[in-house]
Amino acid sequence: MLAKFIESQGWTFFTIFIFLSLAGVALVVWRFLLNMFARSDLEQTLVQLESQLESGGAQAAYDYCNSEDTMVAKVFTAMFEVGNQGRIAARTAIEKKIELELLPALNFLLPYILVLAKIAPMVGLLGTVIGMIGAFSKLGNAGAEGSDPNAVANEIGMALFTTAEGLIVAIPALFAYSYFRQQVQKMEIDLEKAGYAAMDLFPKVFKQRNG
């Protein structure tokens, strides 16, 4: 069965689609794991920060944020690190942290998943065109050499198989991209909320630190 499947499209396209399939699975799994570890509860972080501020002061709150490997905690850490320079410096540091570090990390691999979703059907279309060219070429030579139904069927089979495989790879990749992009947009909103929360907390934090 596998041998017939490979024969119908040739080793070249079979190898290409195997590679695209494995690459798609690897990218989706990798991105899923990144999203899982990137999640952070803003409300819980704020509760812990308030608790640390009350029990140990600003230094304890900073140590807590510095020990948490979450994106929301990194927003607060940016505020702590330059807060002594004033409110404007803290706001600028938070914006730079979000724009230059956290957002690129959130969008990591998404362009590659989208490119794969676009390339796979194009490769399938290329196989379709090559298969149909081969089929019509054999039909055109049928008058001189006699028609070979098996040869024509193989060329048409190549056209159909490559089209189907391109869609089989592209559809899940496009679905995964849309799903991950939606999650990233939610995380971006959380980061913006964290930035506002950090600035709301700023007077209390640096009043204690300077006190």
C-alpha cells in the first residue's frame, strides 16, 4: 500500500510532504509548550506582590518578581529596576520590556507556522500541474505510440495526491496558527494590564523604598 502510494506521486513529493508534516508537528508542539509556560495570572501576581509589600517591603516584592519566571512578573521587575529614576523612567522601561522582549517572545514561531501553511498547498499545486502536464503529454503521444491507461492514471494520481497532501498539511497548520494567534492576543492584553497595574502600584512601592 505504501509502495503504491509513493509510486503514485514519486519520491520527490513524498519526501517533501513528509518533511513539511514533521516540521508542522514540531512547530505546533513547540509553540504549544511555549504558550503553556508563558501563561501567568495577573491577579495572583498582584495578590502576592501586595502580600510581599506588607510583610517585607519593596525589596521583598522585587525579590518575588525577580524569582518568578513569568511574563507578568517581568513587567513588574522592569518597574522595580528603574523606579528610583522616577515614574517616567519606570513607564519607559515597562514599554521597552513589553515591545522589545516580551512581545517578540510571544510571537516566536508563529510566522514559521503561517509560512508552512502557505507553502504546503503551493507545493501541492506544483505537483498537480506537473502531474497534469505528464498526463496530457502521454495522451498527446497516444496516437503515435498507443495509449497506456496505467501511465496516464499514474500522472493523474500524482496530481490528485499532491493536492490532497498539500491541504492535509496546510489546514491543521492554519488552524494552529489562528488558535495560537488568539492566545497571543489575550496575553498581549494581559501584559498591557500588567503595565497599568505596575504604574498604579508605583507610588506605594517607591514610597516604601524611599521611606
